[in-house]
Amino acid sequence: MVTVTSRKLVIDVCVLGSAGEDDARDPVSKQCRDFLKAVFAICHRAICTPEVEAEWKKCGSRFARKWRTQMERHSKTAPLPSVSLPILDQLVDTLSLSRSDRKALLKDLHLVKAALAAELVIVSCDNEVRGILRDATGRIPELRDIAWVNPVEDPELVLRWLSEGAPRRQELLVGH
């Protein structure tokens, strides 16, 4: 039997909110659900900052509520206090961004901070923010090492990546 390393993943609420029940037919709903089921089955852990927790609680998906309860019951959430990175906030303020890009980045900056404080992995369906972060790596090089995993883009690859222990892969890094 192969032992898989358990990783701590920052999971965006968009993944939970998109995850459908077992009878879901929408591809995005199925892929997000299968991803979350794999996280649980493989014994990865979900980073849970107060900000992430607040977003998850707003998520109305029945599957997401059951998944969260199951993760908590089996101690597969990894509590992390709010992450304060004033230097990151200052650097973000210096970026030349459109109003909409700045708003999108600020909305998900708590995910970036949690990833930087944990194991550098964000799971999100939001490629817009990933692109903003990629463009910002010249001013904020620490962002290059964050893996941004979209469970919808290549679901078979992502599930294989999870089953292998979510190793560092160049093609998943924001700076790639």
C-alpha cells in the first residue's frame, strides 16, 4: 500500500458552492464534488481561517455543508488564525490594476495570505485572480510559488495530483 502525504489546501468557497449532489449533471458541479470527495478520501486537510470559515458558512450548497461537517468530524480541517501580512497589503496597493482587477484581488487576498502561511496551495475555479497574481509576480515574487489548482480545468489531472499527495508541480504554480 502506498502512503500519500496529506497536504493542507486553501479551498475557495467557489469550489464548495459549485459542488453538486451525487445526481448532479452539470460538469462543473460534478468536478467540484469529485474533487472535494477526493480531498476527504485521500486525507488532505482544508485550511480554515476565520475568513475562509465565514465564506464557507454563507455557502448554501447542501453537499458543501455535508462535506464540511464530515471534514470537521474527522479532524480534516486545519484551523489557522487570520493571517496578517502588512507587507503584502502594501505591495498590492502599489500594483497598477484596473478597478475590477483590484476588487477581485482584494476579495480573494485572504486566500493568498492563508496559502503563504501554510503550504502554498489554493484550490479555486477563479482563473481571473490567478491571472492577476501571475501578472503581479514581478512586484511580488513570493506569489510565484503558490500552486493555483482549478478542479474544473483538467479534472483527471487534478484528481491524479491529489492522489499522488498534491506534490509541487511547476505547471500549477502561479509564476509558471
